[in-house]
Amino acid sequence: MILDDKRLLLACIGGTVVTYNAFRILKTFLDSQRTEWIPIGTVKHLWMFPIKSCKRKEVFSLHCGPMGVSFGEYRDREFLVINGTSGKFLTARAHPKMILIESEIVDGVLSVSTPNGRSVRVVLADVIAKRDVKRGILHAKLEADGVDCGDEVAELITTFLEEPDTRLIYYRPDLFNGRPCKTEQEWWNNPVPKRSDTVMYVDLAPYMITTEGSLKALNQQLERPCTSLNFRGNIVVDQCAAWDEDKWAEIRIGDAHLECFKPCTRCVLTTVDPETGVKDPDMQPLKKLREFRLAPEGKLRDAHGQSPIFGVNAGLVKPGYIHVGQTVYAKYKPSVF
């Protein structure tokens, strides 16, 4: 009799444990399903930057793919200006006039032009066939190769920037690329999605997203307002609250689904006027952002230092086309950052 009672007791305990675990798993699943897609705004601008640090192209629609945005023959930051001897990349941080260099790609021909009226055409098939591989050295001394686009365009850029020995290289997927974007848990206080994205010549992530709401909040504190172009994002979202992007876990636009994983930290490039190529004498808006948009104290401040936050970085979950005017949906993290 006692033995039977013990068996019954153990059976009850075992059943309770199984039931509890099943309930916990079910609750976790249901909680995840209750995380709704909330409409938070609309797409106001779509931009891409074929040559890193040079002039933007504004388009009505973009395709979102694993390595970032594309439009027809254009890919975001697919070309890079480097020093021909050292391989070190050039940016508008040190060479503000770069932001005025324009590019077009039509039927496989890249045209690069400068404000003084000069222009050079580069047949990309010839560049690929010649395969003059050069190595670019980017942020944190990470390296990625590209094929040299030739002497004519190099001379054009060298003369315009008054910087000797510049070369333009073109990203090719079969060449060495030693700079994958691997996420780090220090980027957020919330759990950071574990990802490793292949990128071309972007600073870090395949996607950069900003909001007009945050821009308006910033401009209220500036004597001379700036524009979203100062921040050189791919997607600009309108009609959402200021700093709403600090809370995004994922966003969806049409069929495209992106996963956010890092606040976008900002540098001196934000001080370059996108229309004139001249740095702001008062270092705005960067100086003002440092007053109120540094990462919170703790591991985030350790990770991001004195670089203020404006916008969010993301990677691809599901590809798709997006266009201006579409509704943007978001899923939120449990808390800011």
C-alpha cells in the first residue's frame, strides 16, 4: 500500500513537471505570436550611394537584398575611392568635396562627373575583364578587394579632390572580402540577433534607416536645420514619433522584412553640407547630438563611446521591393535599446 502511494505521488509530481514545462513552452510561443506588426509610418525617401562618400541617388523604389539596396544596375556603396599606394579608403570625412561627385550607370557604363563639368565613362565589362585587383583598407583596418576602374576616372577624382594617387575600385563578389558584419551583444541592452552579413563598402551594416520625426526633434535644437541627407541612410521613415527607431526590433515594408541590430553611431560626416560639400563651422549637427544622444551609461556607452546615435542599422530577413509612400510596420523590443 505504501509503495503504491509513493508511485502515485511520483506520478503526480512527474505529471506536474511535464504540464508546467508544456505550459511554459506554449506561453513563450503565444507571447511571440502576440508581438504585433504595428504600422508606424510611411517611406518618405529612398537613397543609395553608388560610390562610397559621394553623391546620393534618390529613387522611387529599391530592391532589398542580402547585401543591401539596389535599383536596376545600381548597388549601394559598390564603388570605393582609395589611395593607390596604401589602399586606405578616402571619405568625405576628410575630403568633404567627395560628396559632390556624381555617378550614373546605364547599360553597363559607369559615368562619373564633377561639378566643374568634367566627366569620364567607364565600361564595367572591360574593368571586370582586365581584373586589375586592388585592396581597400576600410574602418578598423579591415580589408576588401575590388577591381580598378582605370586611369581616366582616377585622374578625374585626383584632380577634383587635389589628392594624389587616388583610384576607384569596383566590388566583385568573387574577390577577397575580410569585413563581414558580425553582430555583438554589446550593441544593445536587449538581446542582439546573432547575424553575420556580407557587405560591400558600407561602414558596417547592409541597411541604415532614419526617421523624419527624429530629424525634426534634432532641428528644434539647432540654429541652422539639417536634412536627412546629412545622415546618408537608405530608408527614411516619416510620420513616426521621434526616436521611435530606438525601440525597433524588426521592420516590414511590403514584402521586405528587415531585422534591426544596432543603433547607428555618427561621425563628422554628418557636418558636411550634402549640397555644397562644405563642413559646418560649428561642427553641427554632431556637436548637438553629443549633448543628448550618446548611448546610455554602461555596456552601450563602453561599446559606442562618444559617437552619438541617430538611426538604426539592420540586416535582411526576407527580400522584396519597396517604394516611396508605403506603410512601414515595426515590431518592438521590450525596451529602448
